[in-house]
Amino acid sequence: MRALYARGGVGASRSVRLPPTSYTATTAVFVMIGAEARPEWLDGQVDVDEEGFVCTGPSVREEATTYGTSLTGVFAVGDVRAGSVKRVASAVGKGWVVVSAVHRYLAARGTGVSV
């Protein structure tokens, strides 16, 4: 969705997946943001899928954890990860889970971080 307009109970949305403009009478709207990959800042350092989401797990690097990327020491969780459900609650939970993987990675490299 690019834009949402409302006048007198009628909403118009613009979308790249729907007809250019569609009108729907509605009493409520749920707007989901963040589902579009924006990997430009990664500058090609990790593998991404055809939609631009970061690939993770053993399929990209044999020794990678579930959230490990193709670049050792880089982990991806949340909306940026390929196959994620694109929900903030899921991203927060998985972010907490990956902290232990980051600690193990750092501890194995003698950084003084304990697991």
C-alpha cells in the first residue's frame, strides 16, 4: 500500500499488487508496515532472496545457526529475514532468542563474553 485516504467512511488505497486505485467502504482499517525488504545498507555483504530478504540458516552456510547469515558473525531476525512472518511480536521474541547465539559466537572467539 502506498497511500490510504478516507472521506465519509470510504477509503481508497494505492497498492503495487492491486489495481492502481480501489475504493472500499469500511469502518476499520489495519495497516501493516515493514513487509518490504530494504537491504541496500547491507551492500551485498550477505545473501538475500529474490525479494531482498536476508537468507539465514544452514542452507546459506553449513555451520550457521537458524538466524546466522552467509557472513560469519552476522545474524538476522525480524522483518529483514527471509521466511519471517513480518510481525513485531515475532521479531522481538526471535531477537531475544538470537542473543544467546551472539553470546556463544563472541565467547568462542575469546572476547570475554560469557555464555
